[in-house]
Amino acid sequence: MSGQTLYDKLWMDHLVEERDDGTSLIYIDRHLLHEVTSPQAFEGLRLAGRNLWRRDSNLAVPDHNVPTDLTERQGGIEGIVDATSQLQVQTLEDNCVDFNVKQIPINDERQGIVHVVGPEQGATLPGMTIVCGDSHTSTHGALGSLAHGIGTSEVEHVLATQCLVQTKMKNMRIDIFGSLQAGVTAKDVALAVIGQIGTAGGSGYAIEFAGQVVRSLSMEGRMTLCNMSIEAGARMGMIAVDSITIDYVRGRPYAPKGELWERAVKSWKKLCSDNDAIFEREIRIDGASIEPQVTWGTSPEMVLPIVGRLPSPEDATDSTKKEAIRRALEYMDLAPGTPVSDIPVDRVFIGSCTNSRIEDLRQAAQIIKGRNIAASVKQALVVPGSGIVKTQAEAEGLDKIFLAAGMEWRAPGCSMCLGMNSDTLGDGEHCASTSNRNFEGRQGFGGRTHLVSPAMAAAAAVTGYFTDVREFLGSDSI
Amino acid sequence: MRSFEVEIGIVAPMDRANVDTDLIIPKQFLKAIGRSGFGAYLFDSIRYMDEGQPGQDCTGRPLNKEFPLNQIRYKNASILLARENFGCGSSREHAPWALEDFGFRCIIAPSFADIFYNNCFKNGLLPVVLSSEVVETLFQKMYAEEGFRLVIDLENEIVKSIDGVTEIPFEVDSFRRKCLLEGLDEIDLTLKSKDRIREYEDLKKQNSPWLFQSNT
């Protein structure tokens, strides 16, 4: 019998029951909630007269709707200007009180984007099954956990039963070998992977990221990579546990302590794929071949190296792809053959569950330090992923660097990644964004999103055009 | 949940690949705390010429006349014909809520994004996977014939032409098929295994007690 993959091990460890119809009941250790996808689930429980199966598995935090403007934010829930946003955040608070769910409130220092908060608090632990009504739950797989997004019906299902009815996915390993060039980050790796396998490439698979490049990444970088598994079509991405994982978890508020910690670490060390494990699909990418990436279109797979030129519909072989390129160029108001470095930038957004952790902010600050944003750039937002990240960045003086350059330093939240609060793009504006989706209208009606790393976003802020960050690097590489 | 047995309906096109959930229902409508009323805002950013707001009455809004769902020939369509990777992007269940509320009961595509596919079944909406070639043929037939209809038979897992001459088989896993056919409540089904869940928890508390620490 061949060995098990990491995914196989996590699956078997949470298998409650296998049924004759091919489905399985999988136990969920941690359930994270936010204000957008939970209200209808709590309402469903009320209507059916059901209660929570296990209260202490749940942790809630408002993030999508919260204002990031420091003044508006001071008013707490009552201070939220948009009445529908306010009602949604208030509803989360009310539901958490009614069902006795632990909530990190809006102006608690620990508040932030749910996928930043979970690992930061140690609420995300290796070996756990973790779900949340948000597709970027794949982020938590970076800690060697089985983590994926669910819809609201499943949020209700987990609240009521602590389980999900699942069918096992196939295994895919993406091996990124060698090492990265200076100036190339986890975000560029994620975009390069999506460029290679496409936005449906991981459909039906659980992805394990492996190889020397992945082993060398910090936890922050690993989270960026796993975060964008969903943009590659896979609900979940994961990385084997090593000393970097364990060092990251140690001492966090929800992490086990003392004798329990020792027992936990012993079990976590087994969380890797066996040498003879079988993957149905394997991809190998040379880390050294990856250049800083910029998306040019309306799907994350429409991505090019900074040195590239935009494609033409004629480059595609089938009619659906031709039409997709034509439509994307039209929406983005860009011509075939344009060099990526000729695309102007109106706004810059550094933040989101993909790139708002301390390392991301340090990378952006390193580029922006001592420089100013270009006159043509209307706004450059820096939105830390949590209050803890914000405090840390301020302790390091990063906020001063951003402010001195003409950037805005904000309170934590999802912000312009999806513009559910007032941080949005104007019609037709191009944005250098460290978020994860460049869909039509994602960041605002008619807005044009280009996905990049934090360092590339900072470089674009300085020049007003997409610019190869490697031109900015001195002796200190990123 | 609303059950699904057989649907006979007009077919409407969504003729592009990688239709994402932001396109199906833009983010401003996700601020609602209820489950209904999303149909008026389905495909809002390409269906109307202006930017919609939650709670807005859409009757006076300027329509994009190019958009198929605004055309009289696709009026009352209940089957949506789509391309690869339909429903990619976020996990928002508002996407199937909007499709269902608009009047769709079935979506046919060569492939679906995993989370969206799963969400459909919770809402009486049947996603049917057919090969790219078959989907292409259906697109051609639909464009050629005004009022083109299909029969979707979940019990027998067959898509049929309206004259019954052509039958195209499809597959749905037996659990989802049963739940949809009978409109079953999945939570009730899972709670039938509650003793088994308790046993699992008891064992896990012994082996991995750190997973059961109290958070408060």
C-alpha cells in the first residue's frame, strides 16, 4: 500500500463516518465567522429551533464591512456611516450574544481580517479542520491544516452539527524547486502558478505546495500562497508542518501551553506527505524562472511578468478564449501588444487577506522609504490585516514611512479588496492591488484591478506605472 | 429545501468562460441579512447600465439591451447554459440565491467551481455538467431556435430535447441527487449520526485535548 498525502492524513483524522453513497461526515475543529455570510445561518438555526453543537469551536470577527477611515472607525458600530453595513456588523454582534459565540469586536486590537486573525491568535492550529463562509479560508492550510471556504447553508450545518458532508478531493502537488530571484515574493509565485494551471486548474483537487522555495518561505509568505489556491480553482491549499510552522504557533493566545504544547508538537510533526504518497497530478516550477507578476485582465489567470506585453485575441486557439481576451482588453481599456510597464496606475491598494501581514508591509515600506508617490496617483491605501499588525508596524515606524510618501495609513479590514465599505475604485480607474481577484467591478463599479505583490504595488505608487521592483533593489533584497 | 424532479424550461445563454460570483451578484448586495430578493440584482453590473444599490427598486433602471436576460426571447428562462468554470471566485451563497430567485432551476456548463457547485444543491438549483462539445451544440441549437427548451430529468439523470428524441446522460452523486429529489434537510440527516459524532469527539478529547480548549 502506498503512503498517504498530507491531505489524506488530515481527512482520515477527521472522518466521523463513511456512508454507502460515497459521502463522508467530516468533523470540523474550528469554525470562523464574519458578518457577511453568517446572518442567514443564525436565522436558519432560529427558525428550526436548533442550538450550537459546540460553542467553543466558533470564533467571529467583523471584517468585510468595517470602515478603515480612522475617524469613522472611532465611532465603533454606531459610527458606521453606511446603514446597511452597520446593520450587518450589528447583526453579527447580536447573533454572537444570542448564541454565546466568542466575538472579537470591531475596535478590539485583535480585530482584523478573519484569515489574518485566526493564525495570529493561534485559533488556527496545525492538524485542524477549519472552515469559514469565505473562500479565502484556504489561507489557513499554510499551517498544515485542512481549511476551506463554505457557503452559508454549510455555515449553518457546522453551527448545528460540527460536521460537514464531504466527498474526498483528489491530490495535487505543486513543487516549486530552487530559489526565488531577489524582488520575487510568495505573491508572484501564487500568480505564476495560476498563470500556468489556470483558474480551473485545481478544480476537484486539494493542493499541497512543496519544494525548496515553499520550505524557505516565512509563514506570512506561505499564507499568501495558500490564500490564492482558490484562484487556481482549488478549495484548499496546504503546506507540511516544519520548524517554521511550530515556531510561528508557539506562544500565541489560543495555542496549547506546557505539557499540552509538547504533546501537540509531537503530533504535528507527522503532518507531511509520506515519501511514497501518490498525487493524481504533479506540477513542477523552477523558482528561479518566476519574475515579478502583474495581472492585465479580468481573471487571475490573465497574468504576465512585468517585462511582458499584453496578448491579442488572435493569440488564442479557441473561440471562447479569443472572446475572453477581447472582452478583458475592452473592459481594461488596454490594447494588444502594450508593454505591462506602460500601464498607468490611478490608485494603489496594499492590504487584503492575501497581503496585509507584517512582512507584506515591511516589503512595501522598503521600496517606498524615502520616496514619494507619483503625482498621477490619486490615492495609495495601506490597510493592515489586523490591529496587532497595525501596532507592530507602528512600533517599527512603517506607518511614518507610508505617510511621508503620501500614502494613507488605515484601520484594519477587508477594505478595497472588495469594496464593501467605502474604499472603492472609481469607474475606469486602474489599481495596483495586493488583493486576490481582478474580476470586473470587484473593487468598484467599472474599476480595473491589477494584482501584484506589495513590493510591486509600492514601486507602481512611486512611478505611476507598473515598474519592475528589481530596479529599486539595492543591496538589501526582499 | 425546494425539491427538484423534472424541469421543462426555456434555455438562456451566459456565453462566457469563468463567470465569477462577483458577476453573478456584486458585493454591494451582500450586505443584506435575509436570504431572498436577490433575483432583481442577478448579473447586476452587466444587466443594467447603471450601478445598482441594495434595496433599490429596479423597475425604472436603464437596461443593457445586449444582455440576453433582457431580451424577450429568453423571458421566463429557467435553464441557464454556460461555459467553463462557472461560479468561480467567492463562496457567497448569494450567487445561487440570486439565480434561484430570478427563476433558474438548472445551470448547464462544461465545469463548475467547486464551492458554487456545492452551494447550488443546498438551494434547489441543479448544476449539470456536460462535455464542452455537447454544451457547444446546445449553444448553437439555442441561438438557432427562438424559445428553445430542454427537459432536465434528475431522477433518470438525463437532459432531453423537448421532442424526447435526443437524450444526453449526466451524473450527480447519489447523496446530492437524493437530497434534491426529496428536498431533504441535510442538518436533520447529519443529526441522525449524533451518537457517532459524540463518540468521535470523546476519542479526540483523549488523543488531541488541545483541540477542545475553551476560548473564553
